[in-house]
Amino acid sequence: MPFTIDAFHLARAQFAFTVAFHIIFPAFSIGLASYLAVLEGLYLWTKKTVFMEVYRFWLRIFAVGFAMGVVSGLVMSYQFGTNWSVFAKLAGPVVGPVMAYEVLTAFFLEAGFLGVMLFGMKKVGPRLHFAASCLVAGGTLLSGFWILSVNSWMQTPAGYTIASDGRFLPTDWWAIIFNPSVFVRFPHMILASYLSVAFVVGATGAWHLLHDRANPRARVMFSMAMWMAAIVAPAQIVMGDIHGLNTLEHQPAKIAAMEGNWAPTNGAPLTLFGLPNMAKERTDYAVEIPHLSSLILTHSWNGRVPGLKEFPREDRPNSAIVFWSFRLMVGIGFAMLGIGAWSVWARYRRRLYDSIWLQRAAIGMGPAGFVAILAGWVTTEVGRQPYTVYGLLRTAKSIAPIGLPGIATSLAVFAVVYFVVFGSGVLILLRMMGKTPESGEPEHPSLPIRTAGIAPGPAAVHGTIAPQPGE
């Protein structure tokens, strides 16, 4: 069936466009908030002023990134009531309350203590200020949990019944919140956020070390980031393996699409390279390693890996997209592992701050974590298609009755505004990171951020991965 541009596909493109911008900033906030809490804790423990100087350097950047996450989320959340109102009507009795819990807990926790964190160092004292930093960091983690719970329910629905009018009605809130995939998807996303921020911090530290190898603040940034890469990258790979086992159990069609596997196979090979052909039901130009897919997915040499031919054509995700987005994510993950191992070797040889090529590599890897997050999000959400609620509610049945001209116009406006506004925001962040970290960093951000006037919207405002009906 040929692809046609219609209101349905443009609505999906619009949601994908806005959420792709949005997902970066909450992930950045989650990782950076925890990093700031650790820095302030180290300062209180060791009394070394260098930790507080690094804290103040990144606090200004956190303020800007947090604000950008709020703005991008506000725009995205309105689409549930416009382009995807049918999804909101049918799934709202389940997803609405859980998203409200995020607002009532995580959002208010973040908003309540963000002002203290940004401007209260001399007003409340160091220990209470540290508590505020920890609470903001905890709020970002709690926000991520609620949103991942909603999105995971859409991937692995549980604790519901379907009414005669098609609405999902809750029967067991514990089963809804703690659904079968939330405890693998939540830590996988949090570790991704930590790694992404670690490589941003590492790239920043490396940049300044190349200009001044003796800068103590740049040394702290680079050293802490490389420890994070060395420790968390292996943990993330293990977590990814656990995630794959969970997906194999609950979403076998997604696994088949990720592997580019068409027929169910015992002892399936791992396809390193190939071009999945949806029309001809095969993967062209495949470069394979025998049995490795079965070994990775089932931990058995001859384990069974599902094939896309087991599912009707109309129920298959697009393997051509999922196959390559998954490999991009995994490839970046192993590159991060390599940087972490390289840093351990350089540290062992006492050349961590003198290894120019390691620092250049760290700069090149600066944005890699966010690319991996986007690739993982594409794998997750495109792999769930053609459903919004997996196996139960199709994406084509979730869209509002809207016309092509309206969506085309709004998508064009979004594209222009987003690239101008968020492009400018990213440039501001890069300029702030490029400023040499010095002693005597100012107490609070030089860019005023109004927090009291930010109205709490739906949970998608702060969510790490908001529910995605249209990708």
C-alpha cells in the first residue's frame, strides 16, 4: 500500500516533532539535577570550594534547560486535546489520573524548591539549601517515574477493563502503575539521562582542559564525568539486556522488527547490517553473526527468536526504521563504554588530564547521549505501532476528526517557532558552557528565571517520555 500524506500521518509527524524537542530537556534536567546535588554534597563533606564553584557554573545552565523543558512540554501537551482527542477520551480514565499524580507530586516538589535552589544559598543556609537541591533532584526522578509508568502502561497494559463504549476503565491501580515493563523502562531511561549529562559535562570539562590544563574546575568536571561513563555505561548495557528480555516477552513483534527477522528462528543470527524490505518480507544485504541474536535475546544458543511473518501485515511495526534506530542507540552505547574504558586506562597511567585525544573524543561525544535517547525513543514508539495502547487501541482509531490544512499549518508554524526559539536556547546553553569556569562564580543565575508564574499543566510538561499516541 503506497504511503500518502494525509491528516493522520501529519498529526503523527507533528507529535513526533514536538516530543523529539521536548524529550531532550527533561532528560537533561534529570541528569543535571542529580549531578548538582552530588556536587553540593561533596562541598559540604570536603569543604573544598572547587565543588561549589562547579555547582554554580552548572546551576545557571540547569535553570535555562529546566525552563526550556517546561515551555516545550506545555506546547506538546495540548495536542492530546486537539489532534488526539479520541485517544484522550478512550484512555483518559487510566492515563489521566496517573499524569495528574505527576503534577501533584513531582511538579510541585520541583517548583516548590527550585527557587530556593537557584536563589537561596545565603538566605536559608548551606544544609537547607542542599536539602532543596536534593528535593529538586528527587522531583525530577519522581516525574520521570510517573511519565514512564503511563508510557509503559501503553506498551504493556494491565489493570483495566474495556467498557462497551471502548473506554479503558481502571480495575487495579497497582497493576496500572507498576505494569510489567515500568521497572525495566524507568531505570533504563534514568541511566540514559545520567549518561547523557555525564558526556555533556565531560565535553565541557575537556574543552576547557584543552585551553587550560591546570583549571581545577575543568578537572573536576572531566574526572567526575569519566567516572560516570566508566561505571554507568556497563550498567546501562546490562539494563538494556534486561529490557530486551522484557520486550521479547510482551512485544515480540517489536523484537522481530528490531532484529530484521522475518521467520521465527531457533539459533537466530544477529544481523549487524541490512536493509529490511517490508514489501518483500526480507532483509536485503544482511551481514550476520550466527546464533548471536538467540544468545543475546534468550541467553540460549538455539533459543527461538520471533519473526515478523508470524504477525498479520497490518500489525507489523516498520522494521526499516526500528532496525536502524536500535542499532544507532546500541552503537552509541558501546562508544560510551569505550570512552569510559579509555578514561580508566588514562587515569591508571596518571594521564587523564594530559590525554589530548581522550579529551577530543569526549568533546565529540558530547551530544551523543541525546542522540541515543532519541534513537531509543524511536525504537520504542515506532516499534509499538500500529497501536497507541499495545494490542488494543490502534493509532488510526486514536486521532481526532481533523482536516489536513489545519494540521499542515500548525506543523509549519511549530517547525519555524521551535527552530528559532529552541535553536536560540541551545546556542545560549552552549555559550554558557563555553565560558571558562572560574573561582568566585556568582551565587545565583545571571539569567532571571521566573518559576512562580509557570502554571502546572498535564504531566507531559515534565515527563521524560510522555505518552506518545502518534509516532
